[in-house]
Amino acid sequence: MREPVLTLARVIATVSLLLCANFSWAQGSIQGVRMWPAPDNTRLVFDVNKPVNHRLFTLSNPERIVIDIDDARLAKPLGGLDYGKSILTGIRTAVKDKNNLRVVLDLKGKTRPKSFVLRPNKEYGHRLVIDLHHSAGKAAAAPVRSASKPASSVRDVVVAIDAGHGGDDPGASGPRRTKEKDVVLAIARKLHQRMQKERGLRPVLIRDGDYFIGLRKRTEKARRHKADLFISIHADAFRDARAKGASVYALSPGGASSEAARLLAEKENAADLIGGVSLDDKDDLLASVLLDLSQTATIEASLDVAGHVLKRLKGVGKLHKRRVEQAGFRVLKSPDIPSILVETAFISNPTEERNLRSSHHQYKVADAMLGGIRSYFYQNPPPGSLLAKLRAGERKHVVSRGDTLTEIAQHYHVSLDTLKSMNGINGSRLRIGDILHIPSES
């Protein structure tokens, strides 16, 4: 049987279709835009079908940013954004030089823009990211303790609570598509709420919304608040859905060494980094010794507080690791702030994902972390803090037959949680002859 002969018209039509398809594939397509406003910056993410070349420049009177994207078009109109909490007032687009796309960002004030492209990951495809850093006048400055306070006054212990991930970084996801960034923010807010009621402790939320913060920016914010502790909250994931349990991490020696090398290489920019001591006017040997001393003490304190938190988490559910682990997490690398990272559960485990979605369970996790933090600082209060004053004026009680923790707390007019935390008691059992530390009434 003879094959049908293609007519000239059919050949031309076929070639035209192929050329159009190739042109459409070759041209960049802006498929949508997402936005995450933060207190001191706004992140815009344009979803694109392929890597794109772009140029960015700013214009004034009025303030705006122009982004020219080569060989690109809009797949659909850009809309659906709420500009209320951002520095933007709107987004406009136009065709430039027939094949290029111009995007104009109208602004409420001055900003410092930064742009870059990202490759696909499990959650998203190719992306063009525009970070708009608010000017000094616009940015929400972090409140810090006043330096003019009288020397005789006492201060609260400051705890920086860091909810991991955020914005276009969702973290891990569970079988029901629960996002790590959402559940850890919920736990962080509950821990903040509980800690606000604690005498002598002052919590600070590093992230209080669905926006992205760089890892070093998180520790820098904690430092601006003069934090005594940095706790980063996460939810683990593994390819085997049977993995479960909580873990607590402190910085590893290897992670400390790499950070020390970085800081020494940039010591002129690391002024007042280790407890108020500047490195930029020290020779390399002295700077190295000072940094090593600071890091060693910080890691020891981190391991100690991590142990207290792990002990309390044991009462909430299964532990994945029965001892404090050490790793080189970048968010733990502050040389002057004891820092721990808590993996609250495995979001990849269906049962633990369900728990993480539960407000009741979130409070249980928050209370366990608070109990560990409280216990550590009652036993190791920073000098000049209210907790140190309470510790200095403490009384002692020798346990006798028939004593209970509840009765002892009532007798001395202190809370049961305070009594247990100050003495590192996790349960309720007492032994005759035990000596309990009772905080002062001042």
C-alpha cells in the first residue's frame, strides 16, 4: 500500500506549528507572582517557566522599581495581592521592544532592592526573586533594653524564639500537605504567649508572620534584642513515614570551627560580637583565643539548656534521639548566644503530623520547652537579672516525712512550676532529707 503524499500546504502548516511551538517554548513566561511582607522587607517571587535574564533599576519622584525581563511575556495578568502590609502600592506591566516584558513596582517609600533567580525545588519551579529592603527610616527597628537604666536595676532574661522557614521557604510537608513553616510558627507563638506570663523572662519572636528571614539575619535580630538564649523551632521529615519523635540540637565543634574561621576572616566587621568585645583591633592570635573561649562557653551552655528542654519533651511524646545531638546548623552559630534547635516531631509521620496540627498538642510542646528553659535559667541565672536576684535571696527547705511539692509551694507562697524548675524536678517524687531551693519573695 502506498503511503499518502503530503501536500505542500500540509507541510507548510506542520512546519508553522512546530516553529510556533518552539518559539513559545523558548520565550519566558511569567506565570504568577507571590508576595511576603515582613517588618523590614518585602519579598516578591515571580514564577517563571524557565531561567530568565533581567535588569533592575530604581526611579524616584515617585519611588518605583523597574524590572526588564528579556524575551518574556505574561501568561496571565498579575493580581490578587494585598499591598496593605507591604512597601508596595501596586504592580504594572508593559511590553518593551516587542518581545521583552517591563514590570514596574510602585512604592510607598525608598527601598534597597536585590534580585536573583532560583532553580526548581520540590515545592516550586523556576523563580525570579525581588527582595525589597526598607530604608532605615521605614524599617521597624528592634526594641532593645535602654542603656541608660540605673546600674542597680535588674533585667529580664531575654529568649529569642525563632520559627523556622517562612514565606517562599515552606520547609518540610506532611502527607496531608501540612507545611512545616505554619506549625512551627503556631508553636512559637504559643511559647511566646506562655513565656510572657513568666516572671523574669522576656520572649522575642524572630518571625511573627509568613515571611522569609535569612539564617544570619535571625541571629542578628536576636543579638539586637540582647538575647540570652536563641531557640529555633522546626519539624523533621524523613522518607520513611515510620520515623517519629523529637530531637534537640546544639552546635557541633565542626560547625564552631568553620564559623570561627569566617569571623576571623571578617573580624573588622565583627565588632562587639563576643559579649561586647570587639575583634577588629586585636591581632589574629588574640582574636582567635577570645573567639575560642566565647564559643566554648556558649556551646557548653547550649548543651546544658538543650538537656533541660529534651528532658521536658520526653513527657510530651516519643524522643527520636534520647540525648542532645550536635550539628553544624548555621542558625546555631552565634558565638555569644547559647543556641538550640528543636525538632518537635516528624511531620512526615501521619500521626505526628496530626499532632502538629492540633492546638492542644502545640501548647503541650510549647509548655515543655518553656519548662526546660525555665529550669535552666532558674539554676543558671545571668548576672544582673531578676532571676539572679531571686536566686541570691533564696531560702532552703529540708524535705521531711509527709512533705509534698504542692504543700511546700503553698507554704512558701511560690508557684509549683517555679519550685520544680528551680530544683530541676520533672515529676513529683521527693526523698526525705532532700534540700529544696526556694526563691525569695522579693
